[in-house]
Amino acid sequence: MKLHPNTLRHRLRRVRELVHLDLGDPDVRLAAWLELRHAVPADGSPRRPAPAPAPHGRPGPSW
């Protein structure tokens, strides 16, 4: 798949606008890559998100 350089630049600008990340900062870029790598395994299989914490410190469901 080919991607025009201007399209890539535009998409990166949109990412910065939407998620407020400075992808010019190498530390921020690494953290974003690690988060994405954790969210999407290399084999492409979906990961089940961790359950959200229970409000007000009450125990949540135990499944």
C-alpha cells in the first residue's frame, strides 16, 4: 500500500490535534508506540480490555 507523504503528514497532524500528543518528542512517541503495541498484538488478535475500576472503591465484578 502506498501512502502519499502529504497524507501521512496530515494524518499525523490530526492525531496531534485529537489526542494532544507531541509526536515530535521521542519520549512521547515511544510511550504512544508502546501503548499501541500493547493494545494490538502482533498476530492481530483482539485483546479484551481490562475492566474499569469500580466507582468509589467498591469491589467490581469478579469475572
